[in-house]
Amino acid sequence: MPYISLYRRYRSQTFEDVMGQDHVTRTLQNAIRQGKVSHAYLFCGTRGTGKTTTARLLAKAMNCDKGPTPTPCNVCPACISITEGRAMDIIELDAASHRGIGDVKDINENVKFAPMELRYKVFIIDEAHQLSNDAKDAFLKTLEEPPQHTIFILATTEPQSIPITIRSRCQQFDFRRGSLRDIRDRLKYVADGEGVEVEDAALDLMAENAEGSWRDALSLLEQVLAYTDGQITIDDVNTVLGTVNREFLFGLVDTLSERDESGAFQAAAEVVESGKDIQQLLKSIAQHFRNLLFAQVSRDLSDLTTSEE
């Protein structure tokens, strides 16, 4: 059986499982419950925040044998086919590679036909901002007056690149970046599910480097898991990611505060000789100084992008 990546294996299968996007999932569930589901949605947010996952959940909720329902059962043939990605009436299009007017014309033709198996035909267009200008114009008429059996979901990381004529015909939801605490908790949950022991400091460091992306966090965990043997330490994470440990950062701050030019050059030489990524080093230093400044001027340290320690 082929290996399945962690972010796919632990992908949310219910609205309740989607972390950090309660303002989106609650609104969608209420719309389903009240029979007020729109014909078009625009999901906006940075990478790895759950846009495509939520789009699939909406498709599942609208086509569940017990639905439309805000709580799809995940056991009926419709739910299973959508989960496994083989539902013929759920059409996913990556606009990064299918961005031309010909691709949109295919959608316009497909829309005319009723669903073959499910209750609704759902089109999920990922990276929608990459559609060409001609393709966006061709898509506009269909988006304005789609058949009753059709739902469009556009996902994008650049909503400002979507024409206002398209945005005005969609209900727009802005997906938030994951907080350090929430991503850390998710990493802990997945690590426990995999039977792996992880140091708290290692969880903090992976959560920091995920930069608010749930998918990136699980990809980092998967990368570190491949390097270790069932137990993850912060040294393992530093080695895999090419980052420097906190002792080095605090030592560097002391060196700079003492205006020790020789010590600063020596520290830089050690990093280069160890093969660390210089861009990653500069990023870590900038983040470290930001945290020091924040800790100095604020009493509320909950917004620090680092561990409590």
C-alpha cells in the first residue's frame, strides 16, 4: 500500500475538525441548516490554512445521503467517494496549470449537465487568481447565473487579483493563519497518533517555522520523523531545518550588546562552517530580536512567536 503523507492522512473530515477557522465553518453550517447555501464562494487565505479541505467538506455536506446536512456522516457512498477523491460530480481544477480560456469553456459546457451521481455538482477552482484575464471574463457569465444543481468554490492566496466583478458574485471568507499554540497542539496530536515522543521545545520550533500553515507544520513533522527513530528532540529539528539553537541566539545577542566584533565574526564563521542556511539564520536572528523587543515592551506574551521558555 503506498505511503500517504501526514497532511493527507490527518485531513479534517468534519467541520468540527477544521482548526482555527470557526468563523468560516460555523457560517457554512448555519447556511446549510437554514437552506441558504450560496451558488458561489471565494475562500481566501495563505497557503495551508484549510481552504481546499473546507471546500471538500462543503461538497460532502451538500451531497451526503442524510443531507444536505451540517454534519456529513462520512460512511454513505457519497461521503466515501468524495473523501477518496473519486466522485465524478466533484470537479477540482488547479488554475495554476489550467488557466486558459479553453479550460473555462470546458467548465461552462460541463455546468449545463445535471449531476451524474450526486445531488450537487461542485466545482473547486484552486489558485483561482492565476486564471488568465480572458478566462476570468469567460467564467463571469456562468458564475452569475449557474444552474440550481451547481456550486462554485474558488480558492486563492491573492484575493486582490480576483476581479471585483467575480468577487461581488461570491460569498467571501477569509481564512486565518494558525496560531503558534493551535499548530503546536495539532503537531502534538499527530505525533501521539503516530506513536512518537516529541520534546516540547521541538514542537515549539516546528510550529514557529510553519509560519501559520497547518500543512507546512505537518510536512515539517514528517521530514523530522524521517530523520529520527521514534523520538524527536529540538536538536533533531535544528539539524533537519538548518536552524540554530536558542543558546546560539542568546549568545549572539550578548556578543552584539558588548560590541564584541571579533566574537561576532567568529559566530558567523561557525555557522557557515557548520553548513547552516544563512537566510534561515538571518530570519531566526530577526525573529529573536522581535521577540526580545516584544517581551520588553509588552506584558502580554501570548502573541510571541516563540515558546514560553
